[in-house]
Amino acid sequence: MDGVDVIIAGAGIIGLSTALELATRGAKVTVLERKAAMQEASWAAAGMLAAHDPENPPQLRPLSELSIRLYPRFLARIEQLSGKTVPLRTSATLQQSHTGGIPPEEIARVVPDLNDVGRQFCWLEESSLDPRDLCAALPLAALAAGVKLIESTPVSGVQASSHGIEVVTPDNRYFCHAFLNCCGAWAGAIAGYSVIAPRKGQMVVVQLPPDLHLDFVIRTAELYLVPRGDGRVVIGASVESVGYDKTIHQDTIQALLQKAAHLWPPVRNARIVETWAGLRPGSPDGLPVLDTWGGKNCWIASGHFRNGILLAPATAQLMCELVLGEKPSLDLSPFHSDRFTEVCA
């Protein structure tokens, strides 16, 4: 294979968004995906652009806000290149708050059946989308921008060579000037970087009765309900450290439904239409790793945990700047890999 500018391992939303950004800047990019593009954490996500979720680590705020600013251009580019729309499904979130909030009478007017006993809520100007729309559109956009996507091709090793960086797969060897590990929950398998580990999440989608509507996200520290249109609502999600096990357990699904029905009793009348489990890439402090890795011109972008959909545009811009030798437009010190030195020891 002829040498390419950049090889990216991982065709989830982080890898493909970064590939699209690099290709837009004129780089020649190849993406190697162990299975199929956008079929792991990206496909399994809820789709909240939760930049101001109070459960997020405070160090995440600047990266989140940058990503929100980039999102309109990000979606417009994907839609233009792919020919597919990626609509925003909601524009507001009713968020449980610990510092005061909406008067109970307003809650009763907007969500008459919400169980707010012992809880306070506030409104957040926050959008959500259906990640399945992105799963359909983003690979097409990347291909249209000139990105080469090779599926069913796991990366088994990366090393320096006389030709630059050698990327090894079971069936081939590729050479490039820069390598980027965007393998999500599998990033550690390449990097030998044990601080990135899978965090399983089980979720369920219900279909509301025709006379029942939910037009915004409802979120507490333990639970969220995310409308996806046509009366469908995503309820999630568990957080489990069980390795790469994606088994769906009905007791976990029922526990999610019971919590949702306690918070919003009309859920009891909804019909289950889908259940699934996904593997988020987690780090010990809940922050991503955006940094050099392993050697000259090798990089890693992983550990986005629950916020991969939200953080994709900002991550793509920042990693593009790093790979192209530019000064990052944001301070990346909170996301450097050396913060885990004590953890690894």
C-alpha cells in the first residue's frame, strides 16, 4: 500500500469525525476498523449533547462548550457530504438540580405526571439527536471527503520503521506519517494502556401511547429519558465494569423501567420496542485522553465515556491540530495521559 498521511484506528464517531476534519484540511486519511463503522459505542449512545450536565467533571466544561459551538457546522458538513439529514430531536432538558429550580406549579403544567417529590428541577438549553442518524450519515460523509475506510481490519501493532510508522493488521502492513488510536473501549488493546477500559451500559427504548407526548429530555443523576421522535423514548443507562460482556440482562432492564416509571408514571403504559448494551470507553477520572502515545507522531483520543457524541467535533478539531503540528485551540493539559502515572503504578 502506498504511504498515507494519517492512519486512524477505529471508525466510531471520534475516529471518523477526526478523519473527516483531517481530510477537509487536505490530509490523506485511512481508517482501519476492527468490525463495522459506527457500530459500537456510537450506535449504542443516547445522543444527549449534555455540555452542562452537573454530573460531568468540571474539567470537561471548556471542551464541551467548544464542541457545542462547533456542532452546527459539524452537522451541516455531514449532511452536505452524505446527503442524509441528522435532525436534532429535542432542544431542552429538564434536569434534576441541587441548587434550586423550577416552581412546582410550572413542572405540574409542563409535565403533569412527573414525580418531583423530594426533587428540584431546572431547565437546560440542551439538544439531543438520534445517534443512529449519525451512524448512517458520518461514514458516507467521510468517504465523500476522500477518507479510505477499511472495515473488518483490527490493528494488532504499531511500531516505528524505516518507512515511518508501521501499522500491523492480521492480513497486512500499512505505513503512514502519523497514527491515531481512536479505538474507544478497545484503545488499550493497541496501546497497552490499561487505564482505558470498557464501561457497559444497558438501555431500553419504549413506545409511548398515541395520546402521550414527551418533547424534551428528563434527566436525574441516576436516569434519563430521551425522546427520539414518533413516540419513542430511550431510557438509560446502567454503568457496569464487566469487561467486554455485552449480555442484556432483563433484571437490569426492568430496574431501569421501574426507576423511569417512578419518576414519570406514564412510562408504565409504554411498550418495550428495543433493548441493547454498549461499551463506553472509560478512564479513572471520567475524562478523555487526548495526547501523544507510544512514539513520535503517534496519538490517542479515547476515554470519552458517556460524552463521545457530544465531544466529537471538538476532539476532531483538536486532534487535527495536534497531528498537523499546530497549537491546539484549547488547553489539553487536563487530558494528558501522564495524569494517570500514580494510577498505573
